[in-house]
Amino acid sequence: MLDRLSDLNRRAFLDGVKTLSPAVPATFSWGLVTGIAMAKSVLTLPQALGMSLAAYAGSSQLAVLPLLAAKLPLWTILLTAAMVNLRFVIFSAGLAPHFAYLPLRRRLVLGYFNGDIIYLMFQKRNFPTGYQPGKEAFFWGMAATSWSSWQVSSIAGILLASLFPDNWGLELAGTLALIPLIVSAIATRSTLAAVGVASVIALITLDLPYRLSLPLAVAAALLAGTFADVMAEKLGAGRKTTGAAKPTESLAPRLTDAAPLNPPSDLDKSPVSPKRARSAR
């Protein structure tokens, strides 16, 4: 596949692989936890494998397993999965300006391979919107790395679930591995405000049904980040107004620094002929 890519796209793809590589341990840990949970639930082996390949969303997979075990109506299971994955609507809206030029089928495939860490690292690159050579290849480098590490770990968890005791704390290990990636993304005050507010809302609403705490935390983070951006713009505008220039007269150049009021004309600069010199005398 890499041989068919242009040199620029090949380098961009490998750059995407390298960019996401630090997140592989966290992704692998979460995939392993999800695979073990599916294997130890009411799902059969083919069902667990099918869910891993089709859903490719660990949070929603873990959220619906207790509902499946309780034999709740299908609409409640679908609603829970939709609520947990509501953040992907925001991720898709963020990627839309970058890939709007692609056909619908191709954009749907991009949406399937998108994920939390992929979106975070893609946005950190600050790509300009619209077409740019190598940008899509960079995304695919991250997506291929994330998808393959997830599926390998998830399928390993499904097949080898009996070898992993429940008290190993693999879920906590995945969370701890994700924390440095999240912290490294906090580069502005608006991002810090969004993370802080989302954390508080998620803790307060933790016991809500259908995992509603997640979409509520995402919505709160968007509002907090937007409010912080607006306030930063207002404060910046206020500083510019306060530090504005003084009255016009203070900006006027000093007479000594200014150009001569009556600069000599070209004729005055021209050499004086002897005849004109004599007539002048």
C-alpha cells in the first residue's frame, strides 16, 4: 500500500503512525479490557468478535453490556450507545472543514475510523481547512495504528479472557495511560476551562442512567471553552483599547526628524552652466 502512495503521502502516513504511537499502550489496554468484558458477558464468541469489528467504540460497548445482561428493550440499548457516542458528532463537525471535498462514501469511512485520541492529535497539528497534500494520509496513518492496536487487543481479550483475573486493574491502567495525552493537549486557557468543567460535571452526574454523564460533560466542556474564548477576546480587545495611541499631535514627527519642508527640485540639483552663473553675477 505504501508503495502506491506518493513520496509526500508516504511520509505523511508514517508521520501519522509515529504521532499516534505513544497512545498505543493506552489503546491496547482499553481494547484488552473491553474484549475481556465482552467475553465474560452474555455475548457468544461470534457476537463479541462482531461487536468489536462493527462498533469500534469501547465506551459504548462497555455501556451496553449490563443492559444486554439485564435483557432490557432494544431501544434502551441503542439509546445508551447513542448517548455515549454523542461526542463523535462533535468530532465529525470538527473534521468536516478538512475533508468536505471528499465524496460521501469516503467521509463515512473516515468517520468510522475516527476516535478520541485521533481527533485530539489531528487538531493539535492546526492544519488549514480544505484540501492540503498529505493531510488525509496523516489521518490514515493515525487511524490505521489506532484501529489495528484496538482490534488486536480486543480480540486477544475475547479469546484469552480466562487467563486474565478480574483484579488486575487493566481498566485503571488504560485510564492512567490516557492522562498524559490529555494533559499534553491542554495548551490554552479555554481548553483548561473545558477540561475542568467537564471533569466536575462528569463526577456530579456519574450515577445518571444510560451514561448520560458523558454527553452532559461534553456539552458543558463546549460551553465552558466557548465562554473562555469569548472572555479572552474581550479582555484582549480591552487591553488594545487601553494601550491605544495618544492624541494625534503626540504622534506627529518632530520638526528636526521630518523631511525638509521645501526639498530642492530636480532643476536645483542640476549642474549650473557657466553662462547662467555669469548672468546671475
